Amino acid sequence: MHSCCARKMIVWSLSLIFSLSYSILVCASSPAKHICRQDQRDALWEFKSEFHLSEMAANEKTQTWRSNSDCCSWDGITCDSKTGNVVELNLWGSSLEGPLRSSSGLFKLQYLQSLNLNSNNLAGILPDSIGNLKHLRDLSLSGCNLFGNLPSSLGNLSDLTHLDLDGNGFTGELPDSMGNLKQLKKLLLASSKLSGNFRHALLNLTELTAINLVSNLLEGTLPSNMSSLSKLEYFNIGSNSFSGLVPSSLFMIPSLTLLNLERNHFKGLLGIGNISSPSKLKILSLGGNKLSGPIPGFISKLVELSSLDLSYWDTLRGTVDFSMFLHLKSLASLDISTLNTRSIVDMSLFSDFESLNLLSLSRNTVKFSSTLHHLATPIGSLALASCNISEFPKFLQTQTSLFYLDIAENQIKGRVPEWLWGLPGLEYVDFSLNLLSGFDGPPGVFQRNEIYLLDISYNAFKDPFPLLPKSLTFLAASDNQFSGEIPETICELDSLETIVLSNNNFSGSIPRCLEKFNTKLTVLHLQNNNLSGEFPEESVSVGLVSLEVGHNQLSGELPKSLINCTGLEFLNVEENKFKDTFPFWLRLLPDLQFLVLRSNEFHGPIYYSPPEVASLNFPKLRIFDVSKNLFTGALPSDYFAAGWSEMSSGVYTPDNKQQRFIGISFLNYLKSVVLANKGLEMKLLGEEDTIKQDKEDEEEDQVLSWTAPAIAYVPGVFCGFVIAHILTSYRHDWFKKIFNCIA
């Protein structure tokens, strides 16, 4: 009986196995079912055909699409499994080149719920047609080079919960229709050119958890009832032009964890009412405003803070109770620089912080106790610029995690101690504006270190020139007492991008070995030395952004290899012996803003009548000085009528946040140039935004038949020129490393 049942069970099992195997074979031999609808496939294929792809894009998502396959299986595509409609299109970083057309196939994908085209080059406007995708919940178009006004049709996307348009070039105001996005949780519009006020309509978006409007051109005051955004967790409006008082209602939002108002024009007292529930704030950035009066004691109650920036708070020479910060046990980053207080900061106050990694006390008076030998947690970044320090603090010897040290603008005399180079992680060092004369230890004392930035400018350093670490990318040694030829050991460095050796007593010629940095060098400043001879063609790096060799004895022709420097913005060769005709070919440099040829032996006309060169057409030039040369001929009255559009606008001066936060001295690469206009000599002093004028006796120009002896200055141009990207685009990983300390 049992054996009979067993046989039946075996037969039944084998039958089941055979049946399943047959089904699998049948399915395998049958053609795959396509769930993608034909109209959806056609729309996607049309969308793909609208863009150019570079040769480097061979492996990008759209390149793997095949017309004879199911579009729902294409890379970056997600479909609804029941309807076959495309509901998600993710082509992030797919090397798409070209504008979004209003009739694009994209807008035929009517059922899209998520669209991510981040990091493609869609240079152009965002079409109104975007409002036709009414099922969108997630729209991400960050870093796409979009520009123009935001379309009001965005207000049609009533299901939208996530809007990311960061890193574009949008202009104009936020459309009122944004107030229709009742489901919106994240509004990300950072790093654009948006203007106007903070829209009150945004206060109706009560589901918002994040607003990021950092780095725009927004202005006006914030609404007083910001607490109506009761679910807000992230509010970042730094680097705009907002003004007025900081609304106390911001601090009444119980969910808020990040509040960044830095680098605006907020002013006055910070008045905070009673906070009923414990604050969740982790990051509070109020620095770089015009806040004044006492620092409110309520800050000591923000016990969850990991990052606090109160820099440039004007206490009106009042006192500050620094002990309030002792309650903030979780602080990883603290910036209390430039408080205008008569109180003294005792460094031992920070000896018990367990998480502190970044500390900026610059432009306050700091006291170092003789018993201070270490901090509870080794610090990573320390800014002590202009703190009335007369010697290197001894406790630094124990800071084995220190990677950034700014000790500029103090009264430190003597020599840099050898023990400093024993700190294993040190990478960025600023000793500028002290009274230092040399380095202790053997000649190559810090040559083996991994130093990336070294600023020893404005000191009393003398020969021999130090042997430098091969890792160095930024070297500033201006305004010292170095002499002799520029040492060719500089050319042994592997990654040098910035060389500033101005205002020394170097002689001889510009080293030809600089050709080693043919693509790397972006800044070369050698002005006010005793350099002579011709400027070697091969020493011109094609990557140059700023070249300053004024006030030397250089001769010959201007190096024609400058024509390859397509990113050149600043060129100053004043007060030399260059003998050449006017360099018409410089008009081919698209970004040139500052051209000074003053006081040389340039000769011949600066105007030609043939149509092809009738106008110099320097579209971005803002300052142009050719005075005190030997030019001849006449200029027509409409000479500047076309192609000089930027002359009517002010010279760009960057925000100084990086200078303040990172501590690099702008003095090393500010441009100080004497300009001439109708008998007046004007010296642009860069950061000071002032012009010094020295009257000269007006003499009739003997070689030019126009009224003014120089084209050097036009109305609207009245501040110094700074190459902004030296700090903002130079070595982003440095800044990232520092700011990651507070993440």
C-alpha cells in the first residue's frame, strides 16, 4: 500500500517537473513582450535626435537605445508596467548638447512623473511647454546652462513635490504662479541670477521642507511671518542682497535644521522671542551681514548646533561673553571672526570641545595661556589672522590633524619654526603680512611636505629663496627682499598654478623653464622687480588668466603666444621697454577685461580704416590704458561706439567670503595700476575700491590728435579689478575639504 502511494507521488512529481520545464521552454522560445507604447517610443526617439553628442559620449545612456527593442528596457527609462507609459526619464549627465525646443518630443511624454536632465548642456530657455507635463512630481534640471525667465507655466505642475533648477543662469523674478505648487516640498534655485523680492506667495507652500536660493541677486526684506512654513527644515538664502531685520519668526520653526543668511545686508539687532520647543538647528550662518549690538544669549540654547558663523557681527566695541559657546558641545565649526569687540578671546576656552574641527578667530584679540598645550580634539582648520599675535602659538605643536593655518596680519618676527613642518597633515599655510625673515632648519626643511598653498608675502624674507615642496600649486612671495635671478627650482614643482613674486628685487630674465607649466599656470605676477630682456614666447602658459609684469625693464615685442591664452582676463605690462605696434590681435581673446600698455614704446596707429579692423571690438574690456607711448594718428569720434559694451559697467569685484573663510590674502593678487585720463593719474587700489589721483601738468599730446592723452578711464569704472576665480574656481577640493568639516 505504502509503495503504491510512493509510486504515485513520484509519477505526480515528475509530471509537474515536466510541465514546468515545458512552460519555461515555450516562454523562452516565444518573442519577448514589449510593454512600451509606440507613441512613447517615438517621442523618446524624437527627443534623442534633437541633441548633438560628442565623441566622448559613446557610452552615454541614449547611445545604448535601440529602435527595435522595448523602450521600457532602455537605459534611463522607467515605464508603468500596466499601461506602458513612460513615467520616469533619468538622463543625468548624458552629454546632451543643445536647447530644449518648445515642440520637443520630451513634451509628448504626457505621463512623466519624474524628469532628471541634470548636468547636460541645454543652453537656452526653459520652454513654456514644460507646464504640459502635468503629472510631474520630480523635475531636476540643475547645471544645464538654462537662462532667461522662469516660465510661469511651472505653476501648472500642481503635483510637483521636488523642483531642482540649481546652477543655471535664470534671470528675472520668481513667477507668482509658483504659489500654485501646493504639494512642493523642495524648491532649489541656487546659483543663478534671479532678482526681485522674496515672493510672499511662497508662504502658501506649507509642505515645503527645503528652500535654497543661495547665490542669486534677490533683495528686499523677508516676510515677518516666515513661521507659516511650519515644516521647513532647510532655508538657505546666502549670497544675495536681502536687507532689513532678520525675522524672529524664522527661529520659531520647530523643524528647522539649517538656516543660512550669510553675505546679505541684514542689519540691526537680532531679536528673538521665546522659543517654546527645543531648537533642532544644526547649522546657523549669519556671517557677512551688518548685524550689530550684543550677541544674543539665546544662541547658547541652540545645543544641537554643529556649525555656527557669526563673523562680521558688529558689537560696537562692546563686550562678548564667549562662555556662551561652552554650551554648544556638538560644535564642529565656529567662525566668530571680526566681532569689533573689546573683549579678549582666551584660546583655552576651546580646549574642551570634543568635536571642534574648524575655528576662525581672525581680527579679534586672542590670548594664549601658557598652560594651553593641546585641545580635546585636534583641530583641522585654524584662522588667526590679525589677532595681535607676536609669536607662533606653542600649542600648535600638538595639532597633528591641522591641514589649514592662517596666521597672517600679525606681528610675528624672526623665523618660521622647524617644528611646524613636522605637522603631518599641513597643506595650506598663510604667513603673509608679518615680520618673518626666514625658515629655521636646513634649506629643504619643508621640501618633503605635501604643502599645496604657501603665502609668505609682505614679510622680510631674504635670500636664499626656499626650496619648495613639489606638491605646491599656489605660491605667493611678493613684497619681500628676495634678489638675484628667479630660481629655476620653481620649475621643478609638479603642479604650480599661481606664481606671485611681485615687489621684490629679482633681476635677469623671465625663466624659459616656465614652459613646463604650459597648460597649468593661471596666474603669473612679477611686477615691480628688475627683470630685463625679452619675454620668452615659450614661457606663456595657455591657461593664463592674469599676467602682470609691469614696472620692470622688459623689452622687445609683446609675446605673440598670448593669442593662445583664450581665458586671459587681465594683462598689464606698464612701465617697461616693450617696442611694438599696437597688438590688434588681442581682440581675439574673448574674456580680456583689463589691458594696460602704459609707459612703453608702442608705436604706430591704434585705428585702421579697412573694414575688417575698423573697430577693435573688445567686447568685455573694462579698463584700457595706452597712455605714454608713441602712438600716432587720429581716432574718429565713434571709435568706442561699438564693441566696447562693458566699458559702461563697473569693474567686477568678487565677494570676499572665500578670503574671509579660507584666509588667503587678496593683497597678493589685487591689481594696483596707475591709469591716466585727461592729465590726471589715477591709481586703482583694488580691494579698497578707491582711486588716488595725482595731478600732472596737462601737456598737449605730441603724437595723438585727440583731446585726452590716454584712453584709460571711462565713467562707471571706478574700482579695482580682481580675478575672482582665483579663489572661487581654484582648487575646489580645498574648499570642499574645509566645508565638509561642518557637513
